Amino acid sequence: MNFGALQSSQLDALREISNVGMGHAATALSQLVGSRINLHVPRVTVAPISEAPDILGGSETLVAGIYLQIYGDARGNIMLTFPRQSVVRLLGMIVPGQEVTRGGILTEYSAGVLKEVGNILAGAYLNAMGGLLSITLLTGVPSVAFDMAGAIVDYMLIELGAVGDLTLVIETEFFGDPEVTGHFFVLPDPASVEVLLAAGNIA
């Protein structure tokens, strides 16, 4: 499917479907940290993926990125990002007293915890969407990067094997108290958008 050909009604429908999955992901994160996590209604846009650093606060903003591939009846990719201070707070709530970074990079233990966070959130999101649409959606093995947002996006483009300028981005912002913010990006493959629309009976 040509992303540029998607109609506003189709983007709205994808937003509503994703909202169900995002709600389950927020619940999973709330249970994980023992504190309420809220989210904004998903934003669905067709835009150059190169604009992602602007969403994350600028290309030089230090963030942690967690990547997972989507398998099953539909394919694509998920990226979770958390700014540095939110990573410290998030890990402090999950594993209190553990050293988060050493020498400016994530410790091996912290990276492992973030991978599990990615597994839990992506799994909750995909299970909810799969149940709603009666299709099978699975996650691949997560990978973690801790770098400036510009470098994170470059890494993501390599991971995605991105072709072309435009992509469909389903983006949601998490926010909680104590202050933990993050972004959840879903980037479905072009062919898989047709699968999602057909499963949801969306013309």
C-alpha cells in the first residue's frame, strides 16, 4: 500500500484500533512500576521518519530506544523511547538501588530490564490488537540503544531496512507520576496496513 494514499477515515480507524492496544500497554506499565501511567490518544500520521527526532525533543536529546519486530498475520516494527531522566526514574521504580549507567552507557543489567519492559509493553499492545481483529501478532527479540535521538532514528532506519521517504507512524506518549515520559511508535509494513484494515472491515 502507498501510505500517501491512505484516507483520513482509514487513519482515524487505525487510531481507534491502536488506542485499545495502547490502553493495555499503559496498564501493563502501570503494574510494572507500581504507579499509574497515562497516555495520550494515539496520533497516526504519514510522514518522513526523519522527523522522529523532533518528536523526541531534538536530534541531540539523549534517549533510550527499544526495538522489536512484529511477526504473524501482520508485520512491522515497534520502537519505545524514553528520555534519559525517565529511564533513570523508570528503572529506579522497577529495580530500586541498581546502577543505571556506567561511563555514560547503560549497564548490562539495565539494558536487560529495558528489553523486558519492551517485551511486556509490546506484547500487551499486540495481544489486545490481535484479539480485537482476530489475527495473530507476535513480537521478535528486543534490542536496546542508548544515544542521541538522531542516532537512535538512524539506527532504527537500518533495523527497518527503510525504503522511501514516507512511513506510517502510530505514536503515543506515556506520562506518569513520578514523572516518567516515553513514546511508543508502531511502524507497520505497507502490505500489513492492508491486512489491518481488512481485519477491521475498514474500507
